[in-house]
Amino acid sequence: MSAIEQLPALEIEGHTPSQPKGADHPMRVMTRRAAGLVGPPWDGDARAEVASLFDSLAPEWHTRTSETRAQVVLDALDRGGVGGGTVLELGSGIGAYSSPLAERFERVVALDLSIEMLRLAADEPGLRVLADSASLPVADGSADAVVLINMLLFPDEIDRVLAPGGVVVWVNSSGESTPIHLLPDEVAEALPGAWSGVASRAGIGLWTVLRRE
């Protein structure tokens, strides 16, 4: 059983969704497959489909970043009390959010399935790694935090790489309009074991920060 405290919402003026019809997006079903909420399970075909999609989106991905979306991420890190040694930034894309993570962690390892996204990302901050987050090239229990910003959730793999007392940060910068979307309670229930944490709305976005019990 997981316990999530709902914090007061943060207003963000001018915050609009990047995908007005996120619920109709094909990534919505893929998100639930990756999290083990619906079948079939994640496999090589799913991996290839997602990699191809994000490779094609990479050249215009910078148009989907904005100051208001960044505020959602910063709110999660600040009010969630996130920081420490090593953080895994899964689905790091072009690296839009690596810098605020580097301000809070000693080491940032930024991983993405899309080679084209990684080619557009700056070399710093963080180590950039091409990887499928369903099978991370990371030792057991080596991460103090795993951050997922509009990213697929692979519960068993996160459970494997996260250190005792580790933190999971889940952000949907456009809330329910985000194509890759799960509610905070769904994230907590999908993760193995017992978790507690906080969640909130920031503009139209939502986030949760969960810690192992």
C-alpha cells in the first residue's frame, strides 16, 4: 500500500499543453504496456517503434520545451526535496532538464532510446547514454534517484537500479494531456513494494515524488 500526500497546486501563468489530445496519442497505450498495466508486454517491436518515433521527432523537439514546462519540473524537484549523489534521467531527450538535475545531484546519467535525441543534446552536464530503460546498463541499487519527465515507466527495472531509500520523480508537464501519462497513484501502485511521497499540480502539469518505505 502506498501513501501520497497531495500538496497545494502551484499556478503557472500561460502554461498550455503540448499535445491537446494526449488521450488519443498512440503513446498512451505504450505507456500502460511499459508499466505492466495492459498487455502485451514491452518487447523488441515496441522498442523499435518508440525509437523510430522519437528519432523522427528529434529535429523539432526543442519547440516542445518552454519556461512554463520547466517550472513544472523545478516545482517537483523543489517541493519534493530531491537531491543527492547519482541520478538517472530516463528519457532525457535533448537534455532540456539535465541542468537543474546537475544543480541538485553530484552525478547525472542521462539515458535515452533515441540516438537522434542524444545527438542533439549538449555533452554537459551529465553522461549521455543510449539505452532502453527496460534494460538499463546500470548496476543494482546504484541510483539515489530516478527521474522520468514525460517518460515511460518500467517498474521492475527502476526497482532494480534504485538504492534503498531511493527516490522516483514522475513528471507529466502537460498533465492528463501528456501522451506519456500516468496518475501519481498509478505510478505508486505499479512500482514493486511500498512507497510514500508527495504529489501536486503545477499549472496544468502534475508530478509525484515517491520514496521507498
